[in-house]
Amino acid sequence: MWSRLDAAVAALPDPPATPIAVVDLDAFDANAADLVRRAGGKPVRVASKSIRVPALIARALAHDGFEGVLAYALAEALWLHETGVSNDIVVAYPTVDVSALRRLTASPEAAAAITVMVDDPAHLAVIDDARPGGAVAGGAEIRVALDLDAGLRLGGQHIGPKRSPLFDTADVVALARLVHERDGVRLVGVMTYEGQVAGVQDDVPDQRTRSLLVRRLKQASMAQLEVRRREISEALSQVTGLEFWNGGGSGSVEVTAADPAVTEIAAGSGLLVPGIFDHYASFEPRPAAYFGLRVTRKPTPAMATVHGGGLIASGATGEDRSPVPWAPPGLHLTGLEGAGEVQTPLTGHPAALLRIGDLVWFRHAKSGELFEHVRDVHLVTGEAVTEVVPSYRGCDLAF
């Protein structure tokens, strides 16, 4: 793969500026097929936050077994609908973007294609205030889904993402009834994202004890969540029928798909496989996204410094949020400087062999976030760049 990337970039008529973002389409397509296999017949909804490249979102949707987009912002969902990328979009997070809500309520076509997420009556009030004239009955009917807390409660502790206040069945049903009885909105779905299962490594080298503990917590979490999903599903059936129940993530596809309450799986990181998805017991990682930086300095004969590199991932700060020097293999970030905004020194035996102008390839720690730093994405098949496509940034978009 290292040789393929070098050859693909070397063949370009004009050397692109760094960072050079590259996606290996052979790995991307293989990962898409693997996600469909793991979903066991349930459709996979593309999590756009983990992609952020319109052409790649469309490419995933072209695969059999993928249906619809899980967006991360309403303005993004409106753009994806307007540009024809998808007419089935669920916004994964509640929105208080009044401007975007005004556009949604004013467009029957967009309102029929986009579902917004709520977990609090205040979210419904924001929708009402955004309607033409502020009237509850004004504008299009808005499709609504409920985001439920999918965390594990164990010994008085909550383990999992701090997302929704909706945990107890009674609270879920109360909000469902409020939506059902309210003019201008229609309850169509439910979302449960078990990030403590889908987004946590559980097969880390040299961390056998910790990995075993994580796997046991994952098993306990999914067992508890299956019971909760069944109870909530039965209770909601007394209020209204649902079109979908979204669950999972790239790291929990199989176990989530096995839950009868879940009708579709969300996945995005599994298409590109960033650094934090390397050590999972549930699937074999096949990295597809890389970025290249050129050596600009040799501070010592045994070191090499590349330009840029500080593409740090979101989340709790730690080593696992830093980019991974990938090729030549054996390179390491330094303990004092790490990955810098304008320069990144590298050590390890290959550093002595690198010369000024050479390319060093990195992997970002999280999927999608790489493409906030570049406008162009080079799509590689075999040893050739077959197309250069824009990221959201390249489309002059920032959600």
C-alpha cells in the first residue's frame, strides 16, 4: 500500500500541496461489503460525520445494503438533499439552528426527506418558533425521531456517551405522546447509539486485562440494552407506529443487528477505518484513508521533520487522538513535540533514510475529521489517482 500511494502521487502532473489526503477505493469498497455482511440483512445508514466527502457518501449509498444518511447537522442534511446525494436523511443530533429549521419548515420536499432528532420538549418549541409566522400549524409537517440514552447503568454508574436524558421507559413514552399529539410534527423513529460498545477498542496489544474488562462491559451493556429496547419498543407501539429504529456503529454492527428491535445500523468509520479502530475483536481493520506530508528538515542525521501534521482528533486528550505515522513503518512522534501545527519531528530507524522532499504517510485517529483540513481528496485505485473530489471544505461548506 505504501508503494501504491507513493506511485499514485508521483504520477500526478502537478505535485499537490500537503497534507495530501488519499482514499484507497479498493479498501473502501471492501469495507462497505464487510459492513453489509456484518449487518446480516439489515440496511446500513451512512454516518456522514465519519466521511465528510460527498462523492464517498454517494459511493457508499451505491452499494447494495446501504440506505440513507445519518447526518450530523441540519444544514448539512438540507445540502445533501438539495444536491441529490440522498432523499432519506436522519439528523443524529438535536438542532437549534433556527435558520436551517426555517428552511426545513418552508420546504415540503425537504421535510419529507429529512428527520430531525429530539430528546427534550424544548427542541419541539424551537421547531415551532422557526415556522412561518411562528405558528404551530405553519409550514410543512416535520419528521421527528427520539434519541434515547443507550448507556450502561452499573452499580449506580453510567457508562457511555452523555447524550440524551431519555433513559427510563416512562420518560420516553411521555415525550413520544407529546410529539404524537402535537400539530406540525410526526414521530417516525428512534435512535440508540451505544458508543461505549461501538467506539471503544477491546483487543489492544499489551493490554490483555483491560481488553478483557472492556469486552465484558460491552457484553453487559448489550444485554441490558436489548432488554430496554424491547420494553421501550412495546411501550411505544401503544402510542404510534415507527418507521425505523436506528442503532449501533462500526464497532458493534453484528451485536446491534442481532437485536430484533433495531431495524437499521449506523456506520461510517468502518468505511475508512481510522487509527482508533485498529484493535477490535469484532472485525479485521482495513485502513482506507491516509494523509501525506513531505520532509522539510533534517534536524539530526537520525531525525526527519515533516511540514504540518498536528491533525489531532476530538475526544478526551491522549495519545490515541494523535495521528499515526504509518509509512515508512517504524517512525514515531517525539514525546516533547508530538504532532505540530506547522512541523512534526519524527524518530525511529527509517528517519535516518528519509531525505528532504520525501513523503511520509499518516493515518488520522478518527474518521472524517481528516477532511476538515483539506479541500481535495485523491481517490486511488491500484497505483493511480483516478479522481480528485472535494471534501465538504472543498465545497466551501463548514457544518
